[in-house]
Amino acid sequence: MVASGTFGYGFDAPQVDRSALGAMVTKGTTRAARTGNPPVRIAETASGMLNAIGLQNPGVDYVAQTYAPQWVEWDLPVIVNIAGESIEDYVEVARRLDGRPGVAGIELNISCPNVEAGLQFGVDARLAAQVTEAVRAATEMPLMVKLTPNVTDLVGIARAIEAAGADSISAVNTYLGMSIDVARRRPALANGLGGLSGPAIKPLALRAVWEVASAVEIPIVGVGGIFTAEDALEFLLAGAAAVQLGTVNYVRPDAARLVRDGIVAFAADSGLPDLGDIALRPRRKAVHV
Amino acid sequence: MTVATLRRATVLERSAPMRTAVELVLHEPEAAVAAKPGQFFQLGVDAQHTLLRRPYSIAWANPDLGRIGFIFSVVGAGSAWLGAREAGQPVELLGPLGNGFATPGPDRTAVCIAGGLGIAAFVGLVKGRDRLGRRTVVLLGARSSDWLLPADRLRGAEVRVATDDGSAGHTGRVTALLPRALHDDVELFMCGPNEMLLAVVRSCRELGFPLERVQVALETPMGCGIGTCLGCALPARGGGYLLACQDGPCVTADRLDWDRMDGI
Ligand SMILES: Cc1cc2nc3c(=O)[nH]c(=O)nc-3n(C[C@H](O)[C@H](O)[C@H](O)COP(=O)(O)OP(=O)(O)OC[C@H]3O[C@@H](n4cnc5c(N)ncnc54)[C@H](O)[C@@H]3O)c2cc1C
Ligand SMILES: Cc1cc2nc3c(=O)[nH]c(=O)nc-3n(C[C@H](O)[C@H](O)[C@H](O)COP(=O)(O)O)c2cc1C
Ligand code: FES
């Protein structure tokens, strides 16, 4: 599948053969429309890029009324990535998407600051569980929760999210980083800090999936720096059930097809009938899903 | 919505139009037909540790010969890699992308004000107008004469030059040449560093020249080039942002919030 924020709402991407995708995850969507952060919003770094887009999006009502009816026509499940500043925000966004034809599921982006608590939902196991539980109660749709890696106890947070009723976990969002424009003696991004993505984070994301896979039973979707079929296979071997492609979409619009074809070829070459079983450390069967 | 096409072009020729820039001539017949002045391509770069394509204005296109020209300076790893491409080697193109310049009416004079490599965006525009026998004035500013595109590349236009160090033309900022050039029949085009764009807008306001008649070719760091990453946002008048890659790169200057453009 394609990762949130790297494919918009699916209408601008060029030449992407939707049949090469298992699912599409949309840009982070909030209760009200957001204009996003001031520029400069992106900067390239060694084998990666930093972004501080600021969740620019047209708001959940526009998405539900204008985009969702178009997705109905696609033979591709569309998962809406949702974000908020309070638990009520998240719940309201989920409620307005619940049961909409065209919306196949929800990915909960918990890398957003909670205005009341003053810290991100995703960095605190209790807050992460609270928001997962609240959204779980608001929707019957498949619920995937996306981990932020900028934490100390990733495994503890993943366990709390599983216990709170998530159907699956995507790991991981971007790593906080920064870049400084030496000539102008100021941070390259107007926001100062940004989220690092791309090949630079792949080993880190892989470790996150490896550790979480041994701690929870629900399926894990691996994301972070995947550019090739081999990268994707590493995540499957680490215990992921599926992968998301992010930054690579900017670089190679046909990446999803190349990765999928590469995985299929690998399975054929190695005589593996079921890629679901290739994890290096066998995973116990999922209880929900 | 931009319909972007990924294409494989071949380098026909590499040259140095001035000491500080490289001109790359690529062969890709369909792209050359589709390309309009003011639009851009995202050029694939295969340098070590780089990731994203690099956006470059179409300097000129020759649809009959299937050629597209790009003129750029080497500022980092991506431009260094592109500037080292040799005849026969492939370069990947995504595009043409974005909105080009709106064509002024036949009785209008086009005044193109460019800072440094901003001139690249105007080479094809000048050529096209020359062919139609329309009047064009180019106000070209640069640090020094080393950075000036030779006037014979702007045939048919009246070229007036300013350099910071006085090594050619007027000594000082190119915006000093504006008051004499802005008449009632003028459509103004600008491309260059942000500081220059801001200075031009200030001059236009002082001279009472409406920003609706100023077209700007925007340059800002880009990720995707096609509207999906939201990385190329610039402040829009009335609030929010527009996307340089999708709403631009060519927009009329009244669509931007120049107070918030300051300092970007
Ligand atoms: C629509 C568009 C058209 C352009 N047309 C031309 C052109 O015709 N000729 C030309 O010489 N340049 C042009 N540029 C600028 C060009 O894209 C950058 O110089 C190039 O991407 C730098 O890549 P690099 O890897 O060499 O440098 P990097 O190492 O990426 O950056 C080197 C320096 O350039 C700055 N920079 C990076 N990207 C941009 C950017 N997009 N715009 C301005 N500064 C940037 C960085 O902040 C840094 O200071 C254009 C940019 C845009 C958006
Ligand atoms: C420009 C950009 C915007 C992003 N926007 C979102 C977002 O809105 N919500 C979200 O959960 N993740 C967002 N992400 C994170 C990606 O979905 C992904 O988790 C991350 O980029 C790591 O994967 P990659 O290295 O394959 O890009 C964004 C990433 C980028 C580069
Ligand atoms: S460069 Fe990605 S949206 Fe404009």
C-alpha cells in the first residue's frame, strides 16, 4: 500500500497503476480544514528528506463528501489516515467516516500533539490507548494505529494499542530530525524540526517492526524507507504482514509495481507458496482481524 | 490536476552559455512538443545519497527537432550530477509540469525581469515572441558579468543589464531599471531569487503598476512536483497557501501574500 502523505487523496499521482496496490492510505485528515505550516516545508538530507507539512488537508467533511464517492468507483481499498488535537477530534473524524461507501478503513495517526496534555498521543502508552479505545468505540471499520518511533518504549505503546482494540499496527511514522542552512544560518525548515523519511530511516524502522512483531499478535504493516522489493522483503522477514511505500512514490511513480513484482518473483524463486509464513521468528496467530 | 509523464530523454549536447552555468540539450520529441514556456520538468538525478528529482524550468523547446534546453548553475550534488551528463547519456524527465506563462495580447510589450539564473525561464518566451514579431524587453540582473546570459541568446529582445559589481551595464540592482520600462502597454514577467521578487513587487506598488499584470515564475524547494507532498507551498493572498508545482510555477503576483513571502 502507499503511505499517508505521499499520495495525497489518490487523484494527483501520475501513471500509478492502481492495480499494483493492495490499498491506498490518504493524507492525514482532520476535523476542520487545515492550511498547514509556513514554508520552507521540506529539505533533502543524505538518503532522506525532512518534512514539516503541518497536516494541510481539506477537512473530513470535504473528504467524506467529495473524495469518498469517487473512491467507490475504484477497485482499491482506501484507508483514511486521521489526526486530531484531542480525543474528541479523533472520534468526530472517525464518526464522520464510519460506514461511508468508498472508505475501507482508518489509520490513526497518533504522532500529533494533544493540546491538553501538551505531548503527542503516540509517545505515552496511556494516551495512545485512550485515543485508540475511543476511536474503536466510534467505528466498526478496520482500525490500524500508526506508531511514532520518537519514543523510548515502543513495545509498551504497541501492547497498549493492541489491548485497546486496534485491528493492526503500522510502524513507523517519520523520525524527528533537523537540517540547518549554513549559508543563511538558520534551520532549513521554517518549523525548525521535521520528520525524516526515506532510505536513511530503513534500518531504524526495521528494528521497530522486529521488536513490535515479537510483542503483539495483531498484524503489523511495515513502513519506513522501503524503496525496493528487497527492502520490502526485509520487513516481511522481520514480521510485517504488509508494507507501505512512502517517499519512494516521489522518486519512482512505478515503485509499487516494481516492489510487488519483485516480491512475487522472490516467492516463486524460493518456492514459497505463502509469504504469510516467511517471518524469521514465527508469529502467533492473530486473535482479532 | 497535472498529468505527469515519466520519460527517458537523451543528452544531445552540453555546453556553457556563460562561465557560471551549464546548458543541457535533451532529446525527447513528445516532451518537446508538450513543453510550454514557464513550465518545468523534474529531472532525475542519480548522484550518491540524493533522493528527489530536481525541478528545472524549460529554458526553450524545439518541437520540430524534439529538443528541450535547460540552463542552470551548479549549486549542489544534484545540479553537479546533471551538469556532468555527456552527449548520449540518458536523463529521466517527469513532465512537463505546472502552469506556464499566460500569453499577453498582441499589442502588449513583455518586460521580463530576471535575477541570475532566473533568465533561464525566459529564453523560450523571448524566442517565441521574436518569431511573432512582438516587442520584448529583458531586464537582466546578476552579481557580475560572469553570471549574465549572453544577449545573443535573447535575440529580438531589447536587453538592459545591471550588475552588483558594475562589471556590465548599470551598477546596482536590476529593479533600478524598472521605472523606465513599465508603461501602460506592459505585461511584466519575473523570475529570480526571492529578494528580487520582493523588490520588484515593492517597485510595482510604488509605481502604481497593478500586480495582476505581473506574472511570476516561482522557484521553491520541491518534493514530488505533482501536488502530492504539499512541500512547495507558498503564502497565498487572503490566507493559506498555493502550491508552486500545481497552481504555479507561473502565477500572477496578486495571488501571493508578499508580506508573508518576506524571509522565505
Ligand atoms: C520550478 C523551478 C524551476 C527552476 N529552474 C531553474 C533553472 O532553470 N535554472 C537553475 O539554475 N535553477 C532552477 N531552479 C532551482 C533548482 O531546482 C535548484 O538549484 C536545484 O534543485 C538544486 O539542486 P542541487 O542538488 O544541486 O542542490 P541542493 O544541494 O539540493 O541545494 C543547494 C542549494 O540550493 C537551494 N535550493 C534547493 N532547491 C532549490 C529550489 N528548488 N529552488 C531554489 N533553491 C533551491 C538549497 O536551499 C541550497 O541552498 C528551479 C527551481 C524550481 C522549483
Ligand atoms: C511529505 C510527507 C507527508 C507525510 N504526511 C503524513 C500524514 O499526513 N500522516 C501520517 O501518518 N504520516 C505521514 N507521513 C509519513 C509517511 O506516511 C511514512 O510513515 C514515513 O514517510 C516513512 O516512510 P517512507 O520512508 O517510506 O517515506 C508523511 C511523510 C512525508 C514524506
Ligand atoms: S512539490 Fe510536492 S506538492 Fe508541490
